[in-house]
Amino acid sequence: MALHWFNPPVPVSAERAGMTHNVEAASEALLQWTKRGPKWNLAVRVCMACLADQATAQEPRKAFRAAAKEEGLLRLEAS
């Protein structure tokens, strides 16, 4: 199974702080979050669509970034 890469990665704070580089890692991260608001819901649905080859990797990247911001886990990117 090929990975669906994010370009650029999404910087998030978590147990293993760092970058989320692909849809598969984003999907796993989403399942561990406690706030499951509307942006989380959309991110899960878009990740699943991408894994089923019904969306590009950039669509779940955008939704995951918004969900990370909603969760308070989005880190500021270095300039």
C-alpha cells in the first residue's frame, strides 16, 4: 500500500511531537484526540476518502491542519 504524503507536513504537538507527513499518520493521530468537533469529523471523512483513492493527499492535509488547530495541537511553522 502506497502512503499518501502531505506536502508540506503539518506541524502538530503530541506525545511524539513533530510533523505529520502523511494521511495514514494523520488518521491514526485523529483517533487519539479528545475534542471531536466538526473539523475533526471532516478530517476523518476526508482522510478515509483519500485512503479509498477518492481524494488527493492535499484535501486531507487541509482538513487535518484545521482539525489540529481546533484541537489546539497545531504548532506555528518556522519562518
